[in-house]
Amino acid sequence: MQRFTTLKLASFVFGLLVTASCWGPGADDTNDDSSIHGEPEPIYGEDQVVTVFEREHVYFGDENRRQVDTTVTMPPADHLFESVTMTVMLSCPMWGGPTSRCDAWDRYGWLAVVENAGEEEETVIEFWRFITPYGVGGQWEVDITDLRPLFSGDLTFRVFIDTWVGPGHESGDGWAVDLAFDYKGGTPEQVPVAVLPVWTSHSFVYGDPAVSVDPAAQTTLTLPEGVSKGTLRVLVTGHGQGNAENCAEFCAKTHTVTAGDVSRPTLLWRDDCAETAVPNQLGNWEYGRAGWCPGAFVYPWVEDISSAIEAGQELTISYAVEPYVNTCRPDAETCTGCVFGTGCDYNGSSHTPPNYVLSGLLTLYK
């Protein structure tokens, strides 16, 4: 395994107030604010839909709108919800009227909550990752109840799509983005009380011995009091092609997360693109890839690490990927293994550096 290094963390914990106040007095309580069990009655949130983005035009052009922020008020942290369902829709912008076109290419994208947006200490907490379809729209519904502590109070949301087209471009006008959260009041099977950022989203080169990177980031967190269970939620995707083994987009490699003494390996590969991605795309979307498909959201890699959770104690979490040397790179001693016969120089299209993009969250429960 590669040597672990330390990755700087955000200094805040989303939803920690819930630990102390998720069992608050109900609206119809009198002088006695405790239940028969000696605890305050729960506050059940009202069923509601919160719209974050509505046909938000994301594009590149004279005005760079590949990244768009908005501020929205979400339900209070001490309200309980049985479920939270997120709906995301990508569609062709209305800029060109009936002739408007979606971006023709598959683009990397994500959704995040942003602390201190626009300031030097800005922290971006990615909670969903997706790849756009080739030239057509798509819609997804995802249960994100476990991330409920992220979504309370006044929040800045950010959408990013790595598009390089915009109004009037020959390859499309960009994307229109819709994002909404559907809350159902009640008690979930497990009550999530906090979400801690483990790794903020970052990319690292894979397979170049001369490049100093942190593909095995090691982080130590201090867990709050009152928690007994935890799940680690990791987003990792491979990108770059034309290299030895066609890494990192088209090579399957074993990735491992370790929390305390608990290690969980997984083979990062998505082989269900033909069945699960948006159908009838205008490109090669059916082939398997390292953790993603064009026209699909990235499945989070979720591991139960409850046996490593001790309230009030420190927890060390690390990530590693199996060793690999890319022999098809510009400074390779012997240039070999270039799957497309391009030679070892990167060309920005059929031969690009192998890399992974990683982020991670830890959800803690009562």
C-alpha cells in the first residue's frame, strides 16, 4: 500500500445540533414537556418540497456559468423526517427555443453544500456526483435521508458541470438543472445526528511514481458525544484514457477504506451502464467504467463502520488504492502499453493522465 498522508479537514460538523435537540417539545405540549420515557417529545417536520434550482442554466461562454450558487432555507435541524428524497433533472436549456440542444458530451458534475461561499476559508461539501448524458436529458430520484443533517437552516447550494459549451455553440447550449428535496415528516429507521466531512473533493494522478500525491489520505476526526453507529459514504471515480491498462477510466482497481481497525475493500467498476443509465443517448454510453456511467449518478460507496465508532473519541480514517505504474506516460523510461498506440505524450483527447476524484462523508447515528 502507498504511504498515508494527512489531509486538512473542515473544522465544522453538519447537524451536530440535532444530537442535543432532535427530541424537542411538541407544539401541543403543556407544562409537562417530557414523555413517559423521561425524554422530550419529538418534533415531526411537516411534509414539504423545497426547490433549490429551477431550470438553472449551466454553461460556458462570455459569462462562465459552469458553476452556480443559490441560497435556500431548509427545514430546522431539530425536526424529524421519515425520509428525504432528492430529485435531480437535467434538460436542454430554453435559450434556443424549440431548437435548443443539450450539451453533446458526457460531462463530470456535482452538487454540494458550501460553507463560507466566496471567502478564503470556503469549504465545499460534495454530496452527489453525476455524469451528464450524451446530448439528451435525464432525471433521477435518490433517497438521501442519511444525509439529513447536511440540509437544515439557511444553506448555500452549488451545482457544477464541467461543460465547455453555451448558447449558440455547435455542440449544444449547455444544461438546465432542477434540484428539489421532498421531505416526509416522521421518524426514520435510524436517526442521523451528524455528518462529518472526511475528504473534500480532490483529484490525484494515478500511476506516476514521480508525482507526489495523497491517494492514501489519512484523517483523524473527533466524534461527538451521543453517537453509537456510523456509515462512511465515499464518492470515487476514475478518469483518463489511452494509458497502460486504459486507466483510470477503463481499468478496474481495488480501493480500500479503513476506519480504526475496520478495513473495507471494493473493486471500483461500473458494469451496468447499459441497464441503468439514461437510454438512447447520442454517444457510447453502454460500456463499463471505473465507478461511473454517462447519463447516470455515481453510486456512493457506503460502508457500515459502526464497530469503529466510540462517542467522544478520535477516529482515524484512511483511503488507499492498489499500486499501479503507468508505463504510457511522457517520462516513462520505456514507453509501452499505450492501448490506442498514441505514444507516451498526452494529447488532451485519446490519451489523458489517469486520475481519480475522491470525496467522503461520515454519517453518525444515535
